[in-house]
Amino acid sequence: MPYIGRFAPSPTGPLHAGSLVAALASWLDARAHGGQWLVRIEDVDTPRCIPGADHLILQQLATCGLVPDAPVMWQSQRGDAYQAALDGLIAKGWAYPCGCSRKEIEDAQALMGHTRERHQAAVYPGTCRDGLNGKTARAWRLNVQRVIDDLQLATPLTWQDRLLGTQQQDVAQEVGDFVLRRADGLWAYQLAVVVDDAAQGITHIVRGADLTDNTARQIVLQRALGLPTPSYMHTPLVLGENGEKLSKQNGAQALDVTQPLRTLQPAAQALGLPKLAVGASIHQALATWTKAWPPIPHLVPR
Ligand code: GLU
């Protein structure tokens, strides 16, 4: 079976210990399958991007021996493809404009007695689903229930993760009509990632477990756009000293790659891969880890 994998960092800062785990895991999985490994710079959320971070990430990866097999794709250059995808969804009646402000959404939720928040993005109450009611269009949303009904998708949506096993989510109830194009005009991660995974012919996605929760949404969108669903595997997160996931937002240290093997070693260990003798080269290390791939499943939290 052909294999095309990818690492898709957002250039909101240089690589850190957590993102290196995802990069290494996706690279090793591609190599272990004799496949190709691509890199896509996910720079759609421009206010969060840091100038130069994209090139720094590519340099850090290369220093660690992780070099993409095809030219890098930048999402900031893919606006036409996202617009075409959105137009297709609108034509099918599956996307609608939304004029709600954050405050209006919160008020409508409170009225409905919804207080639960999910990853800070609360379930949209569906206010503009049947029309803007005189409001100005701000964002574009997917009419999840309509897609599910029209395509007769199962509820809850069930999918397989290669490490975590069977996963399921009722997207309409638990997530609601998610945003495709944001009120500030920027493309939403969900739309961009689905369009680009298909455009790059990605067959296998290996990424951090913090993204597990997005997968069902992405599968609904793949169905709506008539795109194939890749195989998914979500790798364990590296936790910081405070027990929280490492991220650029909570001050994860940028990686020092002056001694690449030293940098890679903790990432490999987080994946349950063997420790290497001092003096091994990057090339030897990557070859050893490729042979040892996939890692021991019991290391992965269920
Ligand atoms: N760009 C996303 C991030 O850095 C990852 C996207 C993905 O792997 O699907 O969080």
C-alpha cells in the first residue's frame, strides 16, 4: 500500500520537545512503511505565527535528520483551494454564514442551559443555521447535522486510531456546527488541514494526542468534500513539569539542536524507543529507531 505521511507544524515558534515527538513519530512511521514523509507549514492563523519560525523549524528538523521527501507546502498560499472547498460546501447547502459574536453565542448557550465548554470552544447553538436574521455574515460554519443526514453518516461517528483503538464522537451534539472560515476572514484549521491532507495525498496521519479530538470533525468534512480518510495515529504527549501538555503557549523551551542526538533521545524515549549508546550518529539512531517502530502500545494512555 502506498504511504504518504506528514508533519504539519504551526509556525508559532520554534520546535519544542513536544512537537519534536510528533515530527519524529511521523518520520519513523513513514520510513518503517517505506513511505514518503512531507512537511506542511500550517501558517493560516497569521496573528499567532512568528516571522521566520517556519524556516527555523525546517532547519531544526533537518539538523535532526528529518528532511521532507517533497517540497514543503505553506498553507498561507492555499487560499484558492480553501475557497473552492468552501464554495462546494455552500453549493450543497452544507455551509452557512454566521453573524454571531462570541458574546451572542455564550448568551444563547446560557439560555439553553449549556455551560459545558469543550477545549474552550463552546458548542455553537445553531442560531444562524436557518438564516442570518438581519445580522451581517461574519464566519462560515458547517451544518454538521445536515451533512450527517444527507450522507447517512453513523452517529456517533466511529473511527480507528492505530494506537488508541476505537474512538467515537457525536459531532453534531458534542462539537456542533464548527467554523470553516473565521469571522476575521482567516481559514479555520479544520478546513485547511482536510483540504491539504487530500491535496498532498496523505494516507497516514501521525500526530500528537492533543489533536485526537479533532479527528471526527475532520472525517465529517472529508465525507462532505468527497475526500478519502487517511489512517490515524495519535502519539503520547510530552508533559511539562507542571503535568500540563508542553506548548509554545505555556513556555515550552525552544529546542537546542547543537547536539541533535541529545535532542532526539528524549523524543524517542517518550515514544518508547530504545536509548542509544553515546557516540551513535544521527543516521544510526534513526535507523535503529525505524527498526524498533512501532513503539510498545502499553506506553500509550488509553
Ligand atoms: N498544525 C497543527 C498544530 O501544530 C497540527 C495539525 C495536524 O497535525 O493535523 O497543532
